[in-house]
Amino acid sequence: MNPMIKTLFEYIERMKDEIDTLKKGKVTLATPSHICLRERAIEKVKVEIQKISATLNPQIPEPYASMSRDEILGGIGQYEKMVLVNTNEW
């Protein structure tokens, strides 16, 4: 996976964890603001990931766009190639 995109995904996960911690902890007047700021940060990071993904390969969505062929095939398994021969002889 592209190192920058990997870092951005890790950032999103960290922000989600912080939101969960804020929701579970003691609620203060600032808590809704802190949650809102983190949610906005997540949305901005998602936009950045989409921009990077579009420049890498516009036809494949993330996280696949920044993965190597071997990483993708390692995750789903590799299929054997089959050659079809024309058997319709007259």
C-alpha cells in the first residue's frame, strides 16, 4: 500500500478511537466540539485519500489502488490461467 495512504488510514483509525474515548468518558461542555473537530478531520482525510487514489489509478478504489499486484493476489488467492481452444470444427 502507498505509505502516505497507509498513514492517512492509520490517522482515521486514531481519530475514531479518540471519538469513542470521548463518548465514553466524562462529558464536558467542550466534548461535543472535540468530537466534531475529529469528525471533520476524518472527512478531510478521506478527501485526501480519494485525491491520492485518483492520481495512482483512477479506476480502482482504495485501498486496492495503492497495493501491489502481489498484495492484492495474496489477499484473495491467485487463480490459474486457462486457455480455451476452439473446439467448434465443421
